[in-house]
Amino acid sequence: MAHEQLNPEVERRGFLKGGLAGVAALAAVGPLEALGARTAGAAPMAKVQQSPDYGPLAPVKDQTTGLELLALPKGFEYISYGWTGDVMSDGVATPAAHDGMAAFRRPDGKIALVRNHELGGYSGAFTSPAYNPNARGGTTNLVFDPKAGKFTESWASLSGTIRNCAGGPTPWGTWLTCEETTEIAEDGTRHGYVFEVPFDKPGDPRPLRQMGRFSHEAVAVDPNTGIVYLTEDATPSGFYRYIPKTRGKLHDGGELQMLLIETTDGSSYTTYEDGTGKDYFTSWVTIDNPDYAAGETRPALQGQAKGAAVFRRLEGAWWGNDRVYIVSTSGGPTGQGQVFEYDPKMDTMRVLFASPDASVLNNPDNICVSPRGGIVLCEDGSQGEYVHGLTTDGEIFPFALNDVEIPAGGVPGKSVAPGNYRGSEWCGSTFEPKNGNWLFVNAQSPGITFAITGPWARGSL
């Protein structure tokens, strides 16, 4: 792979750090070669109909309702829970618009989940604590017993926010929930922040202002350093990192920085149309005014003015395999999506995968990494909505198909309206963190959480 626009100083710095050797090693591994071969020239490809390990998809009945809501490979089964309108353990009705989510292992062996609700508007918070009592978004918490294979309780944990889209787990047992907006409410309350929610306690309604005010999407935390990496759903968007003053105590403050792809002339670099095989040396610039106000310059443009790289709609982010995996939903040669891999030890970034055609990968959004190292991609496109797997040898394949259709008579005990929800985006994919026996994932509309289990060890996920 050729490096992009490297100058002699960058070459020298990379060599002294072992960067060139590391990048050469990246170029030699099987996954990148396979991915490059699959996407060269971005020629249209027929969708791979099955995993090389898990096999073809077929309709599978939900063990909760008996409906065939998903198509999965043979041997996999699932239950549904937390449908929009279901009354939770605290008496609050489950909010709609399920989105990002993460799973945590409790001391008693049960699994705790924190789930976003991407709700806009100002008709009132669904619980307290609330950042803005009028705002409708927020988070709910769930508990799952893996031995019994069932959910046991759920409750509202934070509200008063707007459009809680994605976020990410921290190594200290909290979920960082992100507002995908920069709205200013009629009362002057500014939105566009990150908030912290423990898996076992109410959320903290104080915004993490020094982590920036922008259209936040997802975060990934390096467990080795405590540095928080952040994505932004905008065009142009930046890829950021927040260096906290105190590891694990984000409210103590810190510094927000934006990724720079090193070029010969010091100008900013756009990655909008870059395909698989592109590889870069990187550094960082400081964002001087992360909590910008109306009339001031937003962080991405502050960074771009200093030469930082810009992307097209950065959404999903997840820490795994000692790296950060990042999704550009509308990036790549075809505009159907890119997956980036950032290596913090090497200060390098590469385009791990670029969709050659919507039939292969259609606008990925949320992402996670399994304990076995495989990558899960949630589609948010305009065709049949799939959860995809990306194997370590470069094969991309559909793992699950959204087949949700609510019959005319509705579902007993559920308040969701009848209709065809097959076009709903997938959100919030996250594995049970200890051994990965359960994959949890949401269908945003009508708002359903699924717990999927099966012969994971047979394949890459």
C-alpha cells in the first residue's frame, strides 16, 4: 500500500517509532490483501448470501412472541424485549427510537445494558434526573440473566437530552451517551453534549462540556490510557480524542483534539472517497473552543483550519483488538460507507473496508467488536436492513436480516402499531463482554431489543 502524501519528516518520524515497519506489516496481513482484492475499482458486487462459517439466513421465530422477526443462520435463536410502550420495572413506559447500547458484566454474573433513545422535541423528559426537563431523549437500563436466557428488569436512567444516538462503554463501568444535535432550546438550553450513565445507577445530568459541543455520534475508550475517541455525524466531520486530566473522572476536565492526516503542505485532508488500502500517518491538533456558542466556529471547522482531516458523516466507533474502528456512513468511492481502523500506538489510520456497492454494504452506522475479534456492522440504508459481519480475513457477509412485520391484529401485550418495519435501521449492537455468548441489538422502529445466541465459535463473530 502506498502512503498518502508523506513528507520526509513524517517518514523519519514514522521510521524512528517503528511506524514504517508496522505499516509494512499491516500491508502484509491477509485481511487487508483480501479486502483490497474485493473492493479494487469499486466494481458492483452481488451481496454475499451467507457467511463462509455460519451459513445462509432463514426465518427464525422469536421465543417471546412466536413471530418470525429475524432471519439468522442455522443454530441461532433469539428473544425480544423492551418493545416501545412496554411498562418497565419502575412503571415508566419504554421510550421509542431505540439506538446505541452497550453491555456490562455485573458481579452476580448477570448482564447490564444501557440503551439510548433517539428522541427529539421538547414535550417533556420521561424521567429524572434530566438535563433539560422539557427534552424527550435519554437512556434506559436493562438486566439480562444469561443462565436463564431472559431479561429480568429495566428502568429509566437519564432524560432531558435530545437525539441520544450512539455512545460507548467505558472501562470503569459507565455508558457515554451522545446527543446527535446542536439544537438550542427556546429557553436557551444548549444541546450537543456527552453525558455519563452508570450501568447500575441513575445517569449524571451534567454535560461533559469539555468533550465538545457538536453533533456527537459515538465514543470509544482506550482502556490502556483512558483517552476517549469521538465521532461526529456531519459533513465535514472530525475524528476527535479527549485526553482527561484524571483517568476515569471525565468531569475533572481535559483537552479535546482533532485528528490530522499528515500531508506535504500542512493542509487538511478529506477522506470522502478513499477506498480500501489507503493508509496514513496521523497526529492531533487542539480544539481551542470545544463548547462553542451561537455565532462561533464549530469544532470541526476549528480543526480543519489547523489542517485536521475531515470525513463524511462519521458515526459508529468501537474499541477492539487494541484499536479504534470507525464508520463513515456515507464515505468511500460509492458513498455507501467506509470502515476505518485507527492504531493509537502507531499513530496510523487505514481504510479497512470501503463498500463497493449498496448490495454489499448499505450505509453502515453502529459498530461493535466481538470478544473473538470479528466486527459487527449495523446497516442504516434504504434497502433490506442487515446486520453484517466482517471477518478477520476480509469477508463481509450478512448475519441477520430485519424481517419485522406486525400483523393487522397487533401483538398481544404490545402497543406497537401494525405495519411493515423491515426498513428500520439496526442499532446498538453489543456482545456480552465476558465470553460473547449473547449479541444484543436494537431495531430502532418500532423499537425492539433482541438478544441473539448460537454457535458463535463456528465463525468470526
